[in-house]
Amino acid sequence: MILKRLLLIVLMVMLIPVAAFAADWNDYWVSGWHDEISGYDVYNLSPGNEKVTEQMVLLHQPDQEEWLCLEESIQSLWQPEDHSFPGAWVREKGKRFNPYESFSYELLNNRLILGKQYEISPDEKWGIQYNSYDADRGGRIKSYLLKNMEDGSITEWFETNQSTWYYWLQDSTVLFCTFSTDEKQNVIYIFDPETKKFEKLVSGSLRAYDRDRNKILFVKNEPTRKSWVMDISTGIEVQEDNVDSFYPSSDTAKMPLPPLDLDLDSLKVTTPERVTQYEHEIQIGEETINLPFVFKKDNREYIPLRPLMDPLGIKVNIRQLDYQTREYQVSYQENKFTLSGDEFINYRWQLFVTPDVLKKLGLPEFTVRALTD
């Protein structure tokens, strides 16, 4: 049982970023935070020992008596950083976990939203979506999608298998750190969404960004690994040992544990409205089909194939050629062919194809449109 609890705690740590508090409570391991936007205290409960088996999420507004319990499919919520809504771990009975399904929960309106969020720039013109997934041929891919919030277009602006860090700067450019293959070391850049250009700021590893002072904390690529602070406005660097101001202090006093006598079985269970967030649609003949999103990579457009399969009768046959290689044969009515390497991409475990593939299949004339409303 001790091993089981340790494994469960490890799982929760992986799924939930650092919370406002974490503690034992009535046979449960509880973690949570106070959500400033909605006013709710959020409590994630997971089994602390063999006496309980279920996981649940409790909501409570400090100035009210009522406690709420989210429906059992919502296993936990995690605190948003720059996102508007908390992320949600959803696990439904009889349904296999699909890593492509990214949920968030809108506390104020009680809505469970299927679809990844974007971190929006200060001028609200751009959004960044970070995705990490296993590549077809091994290794972990870290991909960054850039969305133009005005016209809805989405482009992959960076892909790597190296560790990366980023922040939106005050002027709506991106502070970005990754490994440079040219310099053979970590480099901190500024990326301009308008021009799609990277400008080197300094060689080193980014540790934190203070938006109010427009200063960064970084470590130079040297044996001593000393901390430095740079004022981005002036470019002046200062070696600094006292770096506490870059890290917010943890305040656990604002949010108490649930009452010891709280009866979980009697709590009101709230079932959220489920909403799917579509970012594009495709018009094929007389039919309009919603799409999760369409994006460009290396100046080539990619369209998700799965949403088209049932409405249009498209079929995909997958052959596993070896441990890391799959072959995709697509068919529509009498047309059938195997996709070449430049006609598809597996992005976040989903098959995306170029518009030419749909044309080769013999589909009626189609138009892809971004949903910007």
C-alpha cells in the first residue's frame, strides 16, 4: 500500500503544477489554490491511503457556506499561469485516455472546454500554444504554435527536441531560451511575432522574468553558474546573488483545508456544460465540417483528417512497417493511395494532411476558413 500511495502522489505531482498548498486531510492527499478570477478555492482530493479510492475536485467560495463537488469524470484541476482557465484532467469510465484531448474548466460559467488554450500577448494580437509529444521516429518534440488572434491563422514558429523557456514581454515580443546548435550552448533570444525573426539577447540559460521591472534572471554558460540580472530596456547586465525578488513567495495562509467534518457524500454535484473549441471549418460542397485547428509548418498547410472521415466516408489504413515507422493508405470512393512523407504529419498523435491530399482523393471543391468570432 505504501508503494501504491507513493506512485499516486508521483502521478499527481506530474499532472498538477506547484499548488498553493498540499496536505493530508481525512485519508486524502489534498492540493489546491485560490482562483482570483472566480473567487473559488479549488481542492483536488486523491486517495491518501487504502481507506478511500476515488479522486474528486471540490469548489468553495470563502464567503459562502455551500461546498460543491465536480462530476466524477473531472479528476483534478491545475492552476492556470497565463491561461484564462484552469486545466482539467478528465478521465471517463470505459474510455481510453487520449493525450490529444486537452480540457480546461471555466469556473465562473461552469463549462468544460475541449481544446487547448493560448497564452495571449499583452496587445492581444498573438497567442502561443505549446505542445510536447512523441515523434514518429522516437524522441520528444517540443512545438510552438503562433496564432494571429485577428485573422485566426496558426503557424508553427519553432520546433525542437531541446528544453525551452519563454515569456511574453511588455512590447508583445517573446523572450525565448533554447539550445543553439550553432553555438553549442543555451541562448536567450527575443522573437518578434510580426517579422518571425529571432534576435539574440545573450548566451545563457533563462531562469525567470520580472515583467514589472522588465528584467531577466539568467545563468551564464560558465563553470561557476553565477546568476546575472539584465535590464532588457537598457541591455545592462549585473552579477547578482540575491535573486529572491524574481520568485513569488508561497502564501499558504489564504486557503485553509476543508472542515474535518465535511460530509463528502452529501455535497451537491455540479455537472458542467461541455463545449468543443473549434478554430477552423472546412466547406466541402454543401457540407460544413468543424475542425479543431489547421496550421502551417514550413509554409505548408496541414488539415486534420479524422474530423473528415465519418462525414465524408474517408478511410485510413495504417501499416506498422517497423517499430518507429507507419505507412498510411487513404481512400475515398474509388480513389486509394499511400501518403508520401511530404503529404502528412503526425502532430500531437493526430494525422494531418496537406490540401493536395484531399484533392488527390477526388473530394468536391473545398475551402478552409478560420473561425474568429
